[in-house]
Amino acid sequence: MYEQIINFDEINCESSEIPGITFKVLSGVPEKGPSVAIYYFAPRATIPAHFHSVANETAYVLDGDFVENGKAFGPGTVLFGPAGAVHGPHYSEKGCTILFALSRELDFNVSDLNPAS
């Protein structure tokens, strides 16, 4: 039996500190431990290049166009980022929905490094 069942429509959508990015936390408390959340990118909303020092991140593109470091990915794409790896910038030309899962607590560290270098 499942330990928790939620109705997605009953979860509040929260604003991030980044304009045009909102999210719904499906499981966990991101600042305290592992979590799963759905992120919505408005058209042209951008998350800068960054890394998570302790959490591995998995991203699954649900809809729209998710642009990672200049390359566009569509629905069904899964991206993996180990702790400490710089990734991004992330943005969307037309808007997108992404499921993000973090293996540990969220820490967001903006990076001046280009992940493609």
C-alpha cells in the first residue's frame, strides 16, 4: 500500500526567486532532504548555470522545450546531474514543464563556469 497519495490539483503552486519559474513540491521538503517537484518555465524564463553541492539531480521533460546549455530537449528526455556538476543555464523558448528529483537537500549555487568547457 502507498504511504502517501496526493491530488496534484490540491498542491499550491509556489513562485521561485527566479522570474517566470514556478513549482509544486510533490514530495519531501527541498531545503531539508530528498524531494520531487514539478517546475513550470514561462517562455524565455532562465535559470542560470549552477550546481548543487550535495544533491544529485534528475530532470524529466514533461512538455514544451527545455534548453540546457544551448541545446533544446523535448518531452520524454531525462537528464542527470551529479552533485557538484555545473549545469545550465536552463530556459525554454515556448514554456515547459519539468519534473525534478533531488537525492538530498537543495542548495542552489550560481556558477560563472560554462558547463560545456
